[in-house]
Amino acid sequence: MSDTLKLNQARQGDRGVIVRVGDHGHHDEHGMELERRLLELGFVEGARIEVLHEGLFGRDPIAMKVDDMRVALRRHEAASLTVRFEETAVTEAGFVREEATA
């Protein structure tokens, strides 16, 4: 089972695939610049994402692995990325998370 959400809703350990970069509904100047920067950093549709670490205060910033590189983003920047998470157990946040296997 998979669930599609904004990357800023992810928790440490979540994994998935980017399905959309940017908010295609509004195209203000700031949003277009952020989308361009994310694409330049390698946040492209089809890239695999794994959340590695969250900051202590407000869980900001988020450190993640994007394909073979590591990048940190602020949560408001991560809100521009839509990810299909591939997990199996539902968390309190309302999205799906992978269960640990022994």
C-alpha cells in the first residue's frame, strides 16, 4: 500500500518516490524560483527519498537522502514536493509508515 503526501509531513525513516515538484496550481515568482532550485538540487520526479533526520525544534530542518546524495531542507521548502510513500503501517499523523521486521 502507498500514500501520496507532501514531503513536509514525513517522519524520520519514511521512504518514497517524488511524484511532483512544485505547486502547479499557483505560479508566483517565489514558488517558481523554489521549484527551479529544487530541480537543480536533484529533486526530480521519480527520485527516491528517505528521511534520515529531523531537527530538534519543530522537526526543522529535514535531512534526507535523494537517490545517492544527502540534502537538508526546511519544512516550508519540503511542502513543495509531493511524495508517494511506500510503507505498511499507519501512524498517528495519518499516513503510512514501514513496520520494522526482525
